[in-house]
Amino acid sequence: MENLPNAAKGWEISDDHLVYTFHLRDDVKFSDGTPMTAADVKFSFDKVMDPKVDAPHLRNYFEDITGCEEVDTHTVRFTCNKPYYRHLVMIGGLYIIPRHIYGEGDFNNHPNNRAPVGSGRYALEGWETGQRVTLARNPHYWGAKEQDGPWFDKIVYAIITDETAAFQVLARGDLDFMGLRPELFIRRGNTPRFQEQFNRFAYSRPAYNYIGWNLRKPLFKDKKTRRALAMLLDRELIRDEIYYGQAEIIAGNFMPGTPEHNNALQPIPFDPEGARALLAEAGWKDTDTDGILDRDGVAFRFDAATTNQNPVAESVLTVFMEELARVGIQLTIRPMEWASLIDRVDKREFDAILMGWSMPPDPDPYQVWHSSQVDAGSNYIGFVNEESDRLIEAARVSFDQDERIALYRRFQEILHEEQPYLFLLAPKVLAAGDKRLHGIRVYPFGIDQREWFVPKALQRYGG
């Protein structure tokens, strides 16, 4: 992967990887016409680092940066106290927010959070809660003369929470592009009539789903119990019948096909009898003959929370619930609104969660797995392991990819042994787009909507 200039026309990195100097273009403007300067870059960095700002998931990537200095109006310098192999990507990829907009008021609840001002190709034109979000071409976009696009005058994102209803809107031509769940993609999207009007896309990307155990809970305190739970989920059945074959079973946090993936580790197989034996070894027995296992006077009952907007997740948990019941474990599925789910997760008020992660190029597991992220970061489940901390820390300061890969493969061995997540599958991205849309290309990390266009002869909207 190569880093390309954008709002910064160039940069220098010191030999010791501790100083990064960026030279900004002098023609970049925010969508309200205000020029973007080094002061906005420093302001954006300072906001990320402000502990009062709700950004712990970002802050961990910048924690080794000790200073951000405005050298002049269009030059900014970052100084670090230790090297980090992703500093160029993270600093260079920092989203710049306008100081003149966000410099006053409560940042977390700022009124412009509903009316953001940026410097990209499009600006927010409208936001109708629960209905649609409309973007319009940014008249102040600085890159229009040098780059391809923006090609569309407007982009409207329709919010339709029922996927079956959304598919009907797509099929009658009132949507141009839509992500599809496997059942819709394979069955209803596979007809000659549908394929006459739409192109279908199915591609892999570095993303996976998982069931995370809250390791603060006594139920999940030992790895024998967690391994037994993994042995009670038939992921082959889920892959074939719920995902219609459009997913890959995984064994850890790095995706198959990526350099970091440890090919020596295999997913834990479905083995109910082996799970029964392992649960017994872990001290789980039905001492009061009520049909539910117990240990130390505590019955093996737990909730699993997931979003109520994902019927596939609920189907996966239903399969799991039925298998757990056969060995004497009671699972209750808790579908929740996304905001409520995230609130519970942030407060660590859950037994188990079914969620997912996507991975960037050359990923760093620190945010999700380092013990420093247990209380306020993305290590929601409370995983603490001294060796894994050392491995992650050593990888962060190495600029040798082969060395990082070796460290990460050992790290995956620890996860495989400890089973803090029940790693599920890496689903393919499934989508359909009207054949009027051109320029849709699939890359290793997905598709880039900025490349899409509609030839003039096929245009339906506008004059």
C-alpha cells in the first residue's frame, strides 16, 4: 500500500521516525468556503487527545505523540516519544475538522454534529432522521480540477431498516445500489429478470464477526469453558445454511489471505460430546437436576446482545441457543437498537455480544486487545494477558513487516489458546447495483464509491 498526497502535498519523516512534518496545500477550503490551515490540523489533533472527547478508539493510535506544532500557516509538525509503524498512516489520515466551527461549545454534543462541515467532494445538504441523508457536490472542493469527479451532483442515502422492503424498492428501480443479506443475494437476486437490470457483487474483505465473552463474569473466567462454548457452535452449518456459502470460517483476528494470518491454526471444530467432557472438567454439573448446568451455586445462564437490525446475527444466535440447550446451558438472545447496544458495550454491561470488526491494511491489534484498552477503549471484553501485551507493544515499534508478522502469529496462538472471542466467520460483502452505474471496481479492501459514474445517455436524474 502506498500513501498518496491529498490535503497535504508532501511530508518528511526523521530518520528515527520521531518527527513527521506535513506541508499542506494552500487551496484547500472547507465546504463553507473557509480556508483550511495548520491551525485546523492542530485543533483536530488536540480534540482527539482531549480525554473529555468521546474518542478513545482513536486516541490509542496517537498516544505516543507528544506535540503538534504549527510551523506556519500551511506546515504542521508532529513529535513522538517513540516510533510506531503506523504513525504516517494515522497522522496523515487524521480527519481535519474546522476550528472556526467546533472551537466553541461542547464538542461531543455540538450542534454541527448534525450539520458537519468538511473539505471533501460533497457537503451535507439534508439529514432526515430515519429517512434519508443527502449529500450535494461541494462547490469549494479543491480537488475538482485535478482529480476525477465528483461525478454526481447529489447522492441520497435512503434509510430503510427492513431489508426485504428495501429490496423491493431496489427491484422497482427506486434505489441504485444496495448491500444484500445472503438470502436475498442468492435467492431473489439470482433471477434472470433481476440480473437483467442489476450487476451483483460478491467479494471478500478483511472483516469478521465474533461472539465476545465478558471475561469479568465468573461464567467465562476459565479457558476450558470458553473452548467448550466454541465447540458447541456449528459454524459449518451457519456458513452453509445462513450465509448460503458466502462466508469463510475463521480461527482468529487476522484474516485468511493476509500476510499476518497464522495458517497453522485451525478453527475449533463442532464437537458437542467433547464440549460436554470439557465442561465437566471445568466444574460444570447439573447438581440440582433442573436441566441447567451449574458451578459454585451459579447456574449457566447468560444473555447475548446484538443489533436488532441484523437478522443474520439473530439466526446465528438461534442456532447457538439450541445447541447450548442440549448440554444444559441457557442462552437468552437480546436484540437491541444499535445506540442501546453500544451504550451497554461502552459501560461493559453485558454477558456476551455478537459484533464484528473490519481490519485496515497492515493492522495493529492494540485498540482491541491490549490491556490498557480494557476500561475505556475497544477491549470491551476485558482480555488481559501479559505476553500478548508485550507482543503487541514490540510490533508497534518495529518497521520490519516480517518481524511484526512473526510477533502477530505468536499473538494469534495465544488467542487460540485462550478463546476470549468465539471467532465466527468472515462474510463476503454482497451487493447489487443498477447497470447504469459504471466504474465499480473491487479492491482488496472493498469498493471506492468516488469512482462511480453514470454515462450521460443513461442518466435518469437532473437536467
